[in-house]
Amino acid sequence: MKADAVRGHLDGLLLAVLEQGPLHGYAIIAAVQHRSGGVLELRTGTIYPALQRLERLGLLSSSWESSGERRRRCYALTEAGRHTLAGERTAWSEFTAAIGSVLNPTTPPPGLAT
Amino acid sequence: MKADAVRGHLDGLLLAVLEQGPLHGYAIIAAVQHRSGGVLELRTGTIYPALQRLERLGLLSSSWESSGERRRRCYALTEAGRHTLAGERTAWSEFTAAIGSVLNPTTPPPGLAT
DNA sequence: GCCAATATGTTGGTCCCCTATGCATACACT
DNA sequence: AGTGTATGCATAGGGGACCAACATATTGGC
């Protein structure tokens, strides 16, 4: 998987892994990597600005968790985030359908048993 | 479909529509639009530089078609292009599998009958 | 004391596509 | 003859998004 692959789909990934409960940045990286079968390895320089942006947009809310442990900024999905996630899923299926139908057309090239 | 959607997948689209025969730039735009069900509308400022780049890479070869008509630069897949196209298709399926498994995990969220 | 793992963040750079623009030819309509 | 529309190729400039690299701090093992 080329390094740049998630371009344009990062927001959906972040929202999706937070659907099942709040996580902090480092754990989000691990969650995405795990759920993608080890394929997607996000960088800190990628997700921290993205998380801040999503919080600015009101799709996430954050809080510091410091009790007994190392300080962690935990992000949780807001209602708006849940709604946006649903939209991202729809957009994803439309996107894959569009690209897929060009890349692998259902109309086969001529020449196989007419 | 957001304007920027094809980012990172343009090469595959161009190679794919040229698989069934040579086309010129304007026809490539029409072919992509048609095969995507009208969803993907590439711009000339997008594809002409891309076609030149793919030719530089040896994946396409071009020739001017001027006989009796308006001048057209027709692009055709080379053997290397055909090979790259196969790779793009593999990469595409890996890509969709990776993003899809994060966006729509097969492991459902806990709380539905065990 | 040192190093690895955990954890959050910023900075600079690059790539890639889009918007906007320009130019040229063919054809229909008036 | 002039105008408008469709066809056709091409470049310039801009911006967004992600990455690589770096900076900092704590925890725990050796």
C-alpha cells in the first residue's frame, strides 16, 4: 500500500474507529492498523491535525484523561460526527462504484464468444 | 461526488479506458464519464498533463491523427501500460478492502446478542 | 544512566488535481 | 461575413491533504 493511499478518506476512517467508543490518538493509529489487517499505518503528523480539525468542525469532542496514567487526549464521536460518518459511508460506496465501473467495466471487451 | 475524488486513481482510470483501443483526450473524458454512469467528469487540465506523464513513463504511446479530420493526439496502451493496469486493478481491490474493513468492520460493535 | 515504548504535537515539503485561461478548427445559423 | 457552439489540445497558477522529520515528555526494563 502506497504511503499516500488514504488521501481523501481519512476523516471517514477516524470517525469509524471512534464509533465503538472514545479513543486517544495513539490508540486510533493502532485501531486503524488492526482493522485494516496491518495495511494502513497512519502517522502522527497525519492524524493529530486531522483530529483537531474534526473537533473544530464539531464532529468530535475531546477530553484529557490523566487519572493514574499518562496524559491522554481522548476523542469521542458527537451526534454530528455520527451523522457525518453515515454520509461518509454512503460517499464511499458511491466512490468505489464509480471508480470500479471504469476500472472493471461490466461490459466486457469484445472478442469472447460474441 | 466531490471534485477531487479521483486523486490517486487517475492513472488507473486512463489506462482502463484505453484497454479496448486507442482514444484521444476528448474521447477519454467522454469514456470515463460514460462508464462511470455520468459521475466522473474529468477536466482537460487534469488529463492532458496526466497523459503526457504516462507517455513519459512508457505506459502509453501517442500519435497524431490528422487525415481528413481535425488533428487529434491518439493515445494507445503499451505492453508496459497493460502490465501496469493489471497492477492498478490489484492495488484498487487491496485499497478498497483496507478502507472498507475500517469503515464497515465485519466485527460488529458489541451489544447485539452477545 | 540508557534505551525502548508510549504519547502528543509542529514544521516543511511535495504531490496531485482543479480552476481558469488561451488558442485553433469545424460547422450551423443568420 | 459574422457569430455562436462544439470539438480539441495545452499551460499556468493555486490549494488542499498527507507525509517525513523533528521536538518533547513520561514510564519501565536492564
